Amino acid sequence: MYRKNCDQCNRPSFSSSEYGEWLCPVCGKDLTRYPFFNAVSLEKVVRKYQWKNLGYSKDTHI
């Protein structure tokens, strides 16, 4: 479980995924680019790999 802190409403936000769009559930601020922390230990989580955001379209064939 991951946690990000919103600097607009000063509330924590929790998620089970470290990827994708992340909006504050209280005020709606985009927290996607904010650092995230382990929800239990509150230690900053460092990703070993940066995944590319791959978009899929109807024209993509395998």
C-alpha cells in the first residue's frame, strides 16, 4: 500500500498501485508526480524501474 500527501488539503491519499494517474480523493488535486511513501513505515519508495506509459489503440496488432 502506498501513500501520497496532498499539499493543497493536507490530507493523505492511499493506493495499492504506484503507477497511473493519482488524484487526491478529498480535493481532486493531481498527485501523480508527487513522491510516494510506504503507507506503514512512511519511508519514501524509490522505484527501481521507470515503466513507460504505453498507450493502446484499436490499430495495434500483435
